[in-house]
Amino acid sequence: MKAWKPTLVLLLAGWSSQVLAADCSVEIAGNDAMQFDKASISVPQSCKQFTIKLKHSGKMAKNIMGHNWVLTKTADMQGVASDGIAAGLDKSYVKAGDTRVIAHTKVIGGGESDTISFVPSKLKAGEAYSYFCSFPGHSGIMKGTLQLTK
Ligand code: CU
């Protein structure tokens, strides 16, 4: 058997470890001070699915200091947040059937968590995406940007 050229082997090894290392999930926490612990999230395009685990690291109840994680185009954020307030806590502050919403968790209170997944290939390269908490009054502070990466 012919030995592989070392450079080629290294290239292939580097390529495969990058693919395997693609991190297709992230944990983000909201607290009692109305803050997310991340200001941005990177989503590799190579992921078939990307999973968000939202945790509430505080102690306050969900009707007082509830948090969710809602993903939209940045341009849609304001409208989705406004309509979400009208939808109410029972609907996790997301208007039913809102097609601008790419993914969202339910609203959780202190000590709780919720996990959702979405398909990165449905996001467009070059489009600006943001995530935020749609609990009334939270989206001004509890928000971040989501980047699609290679
Ligand atoms: Cu919140």
C-alpha cells in the first residue's frame, strides 16, 4: 500500500476534525436582572440542526421575570415583540402562527429550562438575524445577534 503524502493527510485530518468539531448547540441563560449571558451566537452552516438550550439562572417566577428565546430577522424583531406582548403569557408572548418567527422557546421562570432546534440551512447568508426575549419590556435589553458561519 502506498503511503499518503503527509501534507494531504494533515489537510484531510484538519478538514474532518473541523466538520466534527462544528458546535451545533449552545446554552444561553437569562437571569433575575433581565440579562442574557450571551450577546451573540454563531451558527455553523454545516450543522443539520442547531439546538438552543435556554436556562433561567434566577429564582423569579415566569409571570414576573419570565424569559424566552425568539429568533427572527433583525428587521422583524420589533414587530414580533409588539405582537408577542398582545399574545400574552399563555402563548409565551409569541403571536400564534407568526411566520416571522424562525424558532422560539416557551417562557420559563427561575430554575427552569427549555430546548428547541432549528435548521441553519433555512437561514440566508448575508441576512441579519437577532434573538431576543419577548417578555413585555425585556427585548430592549435581552437581545443579541445570530451569525451564520462557514
Ligand atoms: Cu426576559
